[in-house]
Amino acid sequence: MDITAAVEELIEQLLRETSETTEGTLISDNNEGASSSNDLQNDNGSSASAKNKKTNFKQMRKGMGFLLSQLREHDTQPTSIKQAIKRPADKQLSKDEFLSEYSVNLKYSNKKKKLYPDFNLTAGHEIYRENNAFFAIAPKFGFSLDSACNNYIKCCKWNADGTVLATSSQDRKLRIFTLESGNLHQVHLAQTIPLGNLIYDICWNPLFNLLATSSKDQPIHCWSLGGTRVISFRGINEQVDDELDSAQSLCFSSNGMRLYAGYKKVIRIFDINRPGRQQKEIKTWSKLFILGSLSAETISAKEAGGQKSIISCISMNPIMSGVYAAASYGKSLALYSELSPNAECVFDACANGITHLRYSNDGNILFASGRKENFISCWDLRFPGKLLACLERPCNTNQRIYFDLEGSNRYLFSGSSNGAIFIFDISLIGCSSLNFTSYAIQAHKSVLSGISVHPELPLIATCSGQRIYPMPDFDETSDETSEYESLRHIEDLDNSLALWSFI
């Protein structure tokens, strides 16, 4: 017996039982009406009940008949019925497919279950270096000749699956490199995107191949791997006639659906499905500042205010969704939550002006570095405001020097002003003294400003470069300037991107 016949037999049996029940009810109602003819009100109620049941029975019989007719129209084979009621398969998106309009679905990157590789620090060696891609010609001003300019690289960042590497540089251009699957020892320049003005920050979406950029006097733009501008966000200052503000820092939420941007005294939140103005904004400083759920009367005048200066960097907590940290150039660190309109905790950092911020992978430690600060401060968030350790590495410039963590939460890789890669074993934090040594690899001649750890391979990317001011040589024996800063030929400068393997 096939499935259709079984269903038909079951429905017919149900109809017979319902018919018998209804007929019995009608007979019972008639007998009851005859025996109690003296009570006209009860008789009328019984007749109305019988009519309602008869009407419901007809409607149910009609509905079941329609169901039987629909079943008989299909093939009686079980496989055909399964195919008829099977949920349609989801559309499979290709690797390079992105949204063509603002409100369509985004492409997920190939995010797999990660098996974090082991880093052999003693085996660290350079496998690739790129200089030519960053060669740039100085702009003409009507009277100058063509000449090369000091196109130093500001940062480099891997995307979520480690197949694409993005860099920003002084020539106001965004460069996208691809890591070839067959050859993991080099990257290939795929796209060069001019942004038109000074680049403040770039950030990859953690789930989508979407790169957000912020530059001076420009909205926030999100780019696809093909170099197409997909979405734009405008941080609007409503207090100054809808003035467009430039975001100084960018960070995506853990689920990739919201973009957090840091401005002066405010954090603006954007929804990637709704381009345009900010969806929400959090004022980080005000004259009447309320700390978390506390009232203004319970906090002192010293605590009132919050973060007054520019929000220089933002980092999302990898464990607790909706919790993030923000730092400013005014020496302050603050913890925020989506459940509160104000900061949950604000404390002063040791740095002069914080330029980079990063959570540990377990969300318990917050790392911060600042301008001309020769250490990375480690803060235990279980006791906010408590300095846990200091990771020393040279930094004698005002530019942002990045650091990054590998997936197993053991090693921290940091750039430096002397061009060396400094590697710290953060599993020793709390087990040794406040300051402890590191392992260093000399990588560049100039400042190693950008560093990014590959999410799935024992591979890191570094970039270098620094601003060189043309100064006359009053005293050749002066120790105030380094040997690199005294160079006068652009060809001698080290503005390069390098890959380092630790296997």
C-alpha cells in the first residue's frame, strides 16, 4: 500500500467516525427535545447546537475532500510525495558573489572550525616581501617635477578566512592582496582603491568579505573583494546643521551586522542592512555624565564627564556579545554594553594617548598601547582598573603601532619603532613579574607599524614605513635622529609588506 492510499483510508475512516458521532448527537438531541417539550427554551438551544454541529461537519467534510483531491493529483510514488513537500534548497552563493543592492543578503566567508596552529618561534623566517606595489609618484603642483614620494604603509589586516590581506598607505590608497591557495608563500596584488584623502582606519567584517574604510572628510565606505563600493554610512553631527563627521576608528560587532565608529565624544552605531545615517549614537562625554546605572548624585565630580576626546580605537569582547571597549586620545579606557546608554566603567590608562586596543581571546584581558609608549599595558577586566602586566617594546614615534594575538591565546605579536617583531608569551602573565622579556626578530629597517596574524596558519604579515622630515644636517654626529631618518633618497627607504612563517 502506497502513502496516498494510506492517507485516503485514514481520512475516510475519520469521516465515518465523525458522521456516526454527528448522527448520534442529532438523534440524542431530538429525543431530548421530545421528552422535554414543556421546556421550550431548552428545545431551542438543542436545535441550535445540532445545526452548528451539522454545519461544522459539512465544512470539515468539504476540507477533507479538497485534501484528497490534492493528494490524488500527485504521483502515488513515495519519493514523488517527499519531493513535493520538501523544503526548497538554499541558494548557494559563489565565493566572489556580493550584494548588488543595499538590502540583499551578504556573502558568508568560508569560516570553518578552527584548529589553531602551533607557532615555532625559533623557526620564524621571511618567505615573501613586496616593495614595488607601494611605489608612488609625488603629486604635481604645477611647478614640480615627477619624483617618488615616501609612501609608508600604515597597517595590514587579514580577512576572516585568511585569503585576503588589505593595506592602507600614505598615498591615500587601499590595496587588496590575495593569498593564492596553491602557493602560500606569496600574495598577489588584486585591487588598488583610491580613497581620495587621508585614511584613518580600515576594518574587516568578521563574517562577510566586506572591508570598511574611513578617511578624512569622507563617509564610511564598505568595499567588496572586487573593489566595488557596496555600502556607505554617514556619521551626522546633528548639533551643527547636519555636518558630516569623519570616523577615527572602526569595529564590527561579533555577528557582523553592526558597525561601531569612534568620533570626538561620541560612538555611532550603524546597521549594515540600512545604509545612510547612524542608527544609534552613544555620547561618551557630557556635563551630566551617568556611569552605567548609577545616578548623578552617587558619583563624584572627578568621575563625571566620561571620555572627552576622540575615540581612537574600539574592540569587541569575543565572548560576551554586545560588550566592547573604547579608548581615547585623552588617556581613558571605558567598557560599554548595548544594554546601557552610557559607559559601564571608565578608568585612566598609563598611555599618553591610546592608539590600539585588543581583547584577549577569552575576554578577560584588555591590551592597550599608546603614542611614544615603550610598553603594552595589560588590564585584568575581572578587576577593572587593575594593571596586570606591561609588555615592553620600543615605540618612539606618534604613529599607531599595531599588535595582534594568535588563535590559541598564547602569543602576542607586536610591531616596534626599531623594525623588529616582538613576541610575548601571554600565558605567563600573572605567573611572573609585572615586566617580562620577549622574543624578537629583526624584520624591517624602518618602523614596523602594522602586524596581522593569519587566522588559520602559522603565518603573520608585517608592514613598515614612517614619516621622514627633511632636516638639514647641522651635526653629523648627532644622536637625536636615527640612521634611517637621516636618509635622503626615497629608494633607500623601507616601505614594504612582508610575510613570515613560523613552521
